[in-house]
Amino acid sequence: MNRFRSDRNQRVFLHKEATMNGSISSLIDLPGLDPAFKTIASKIDNRQRISPEEGLMLFEKGSLAMLGTMANFIRERAHGHNTYFNRNFHIEPTNVCVFSCKFCSYSKLYSKREEGWELSIDQMLDKVKAYDGQPITEVHIVGGVHPKMDIYFFEELIKKIRAYRPDLHIKGFTAVELDYMFRKAKLSRTDGMKLLHEAGLDSLPGGGAEIFDTAVREQICADKVDAAGWLDIHAIAHRLGMHTNATMLYGHVESYEHRIDHMERLRTLQDETKGFNTFIPLKFRNFDNDMSHIPEVSSIEDMKLYAIARIYMDNFPHIKAYWPMLGREQAQLTLSFGVNDLDGTIDDSTKIYSMAGSEEQNPSLTTDELVGLIKQVGRQPVERDTLYNVVNTF
């Protein structure tokens, strides 16, 4: 059976599971349910935190229907049927990169830079100008780590974008990119972050987190910033008043224990800083990279992961499904498993997941199309800005 037929069969099953979601009280009162799961359901009902051990048990023994019920209860208690998106576009300055992450299908090593792309500041400004007169609220800047695109190059870019379109929220640079920029410029993380923030950088995306466990990072991304560095850069941004996102790359060599450890570290930092907006699980895609021998996890495993993320990440206000990575139908399904945000319109401005073999080879949705996807599954579309201020409801 080919991958796409298999995915269709799984979606049929998942639609059935999603419609089975009941109330949290039905789980607490369900005869025969493991008492440990009833305890977790009671904690959720009473807004109490579950432990790492309980999170691990959900991964190992939780049924999809039960997890969906728990996650959907939390989602609807916090957001009702509201499902958020924004009008955004991406700028990817380069796919040339000094790092050699095993899972990456996007980057080209600097020694092979002629096979990639490198945009000038003027070329990137032209991408901004292409949206003149359009109600875009965010530009998302992220790409490879290019040795000649240093912090001062990006300081100039940010200043020029800010001068040209002051109303545009500038979200940019993973902690991996920032760590390299800061070290190359011989700046402390705090001074480097201040420089970019004062230039006009408003917030950070969540990329580069992958899996925090040291042994896993040694296998998949040994040469880039470690977990402590990633967390520190985000903590510094939070202390400067900036909001950031967080991600987790799942479905490769990591274990359930690694996933819980990753989420626990994020949950702990969020307790301290309260600076994260949303948590974004990112599915490993195995096309044309050094980990292509590893099969991708099923759609069922995807939904379990989203549901457990919503249950475990109790201090994160939002859980996002990045539709260009999952595909449109899969993203719709996540809305029954704890997700309340589908990212944005994108406008075919990112290649990171299409080059890794995602179903969305030209990721672009009009506002009407994205609104339609949300309404098809009985949710309320809400256009937001980057910081989740409501722009419009549909």
C-alpha cells in the first residue's frame, strides 16, 4: 500500500475517533478505565499539572479516543471553537548552511553553495514590497546558517524592513542562527539579542529545538547549539520583553521519554518567563536526507502527539499545527486533538518542508481557503496577529 493511500485510510479512522470525543466527566466515571487514567482526567478537570511519569504513561498506554477527549476538553475550555491563523509570508535568505543536520532536506553545505540560493538585502526587500497594499501582519525570516550573513547584515535588513513597513511584525531567526551570529560577532547572547531587538526584531520562531536530549542531538544535529544554549537564548529574549515560540521535531530516533523530557524543559522555562506563545510539534519527513531510512510515523501517532502536547504543556496558551508540514487534511484533524492554531496563509514562501517531501509542495492558502478549512470541521476561524491579538473573526 502506498503512503498516500495509507494516510487516507488513517484519516477515515481518525475522523471516527475524533467524533467519539466525549466529556472529561465521562472519562472519570467510565467503568473499567485504568484508575491512573481517571486520576489524570481528574487533574485535567481541576486544572492540575500532570507529572512526567503520567505523561509517559499517556504515550505508552493511552488510547487515541481517550487522549482526544482530554485534549479537546482543555482546548475548548481555553478557546472554545476559536481557531487562529494569521496573514503572513516567509523570507528564506539562504539555504546554504555551515551545519549538517542529518534530518535536513533543505540546506546545502557552504562548499556546495552554488547548488543553493543566497538573497541580497535588496532581493529580500523586494519580497516585502510584493505585499504592498495587502493586509499582511507578519514576515517570518528563517533559513540556513550562512557564514557571510552575519549579525550586522541582518541588523541592516531588519532596519530597512522596519523603515519601509513599520506596521509589519518581524519574527525571525532560530536560536541556531542566533547562536552562530552572536559567536561570530564575539557578542554575548544578551548583547546580540539587544542589538537585533533594537533594530526592530519583534519575536523569535521556535525552530532548532529538535529534541533536547544530548544523545539524540549527537545523532541528528551534533554540530549546532545545544539544548542549554537554545533555552538560554529564548530566556534572554523573554527577559527583553520579546515573545517566542517553541518546537519539537518528533518521529525519528527519539523515544517517548525523550519527548517528555523535551516538553518538561520547555514547561519549566515557561513557568519562569511566561514568554512562549505557542508550542509547535514538527513531524520528521524522510525525503532526500541522511535519515531517509527511518520510516515516518503514522497519522495516528501524529494525533496522539498533538493531544499529549496539549495535555502536558499546561502553561502554553496555544498549540499549533503547521499545515505546510502536515498537509491540509491532517491539519484539520488536529483541531479535534488539542490544536487551536493553524499558522498562516504562507503564500508559497517557504521550501523547508516541501523539499522534505511533505504533501504541500507549493504551500499557499488564501484567507478564504484557510477560513473554509477551519469551518469545515465546525470550528470558528479567527484571524490574529503574531501576539494573538484578534484582527478579525469569520
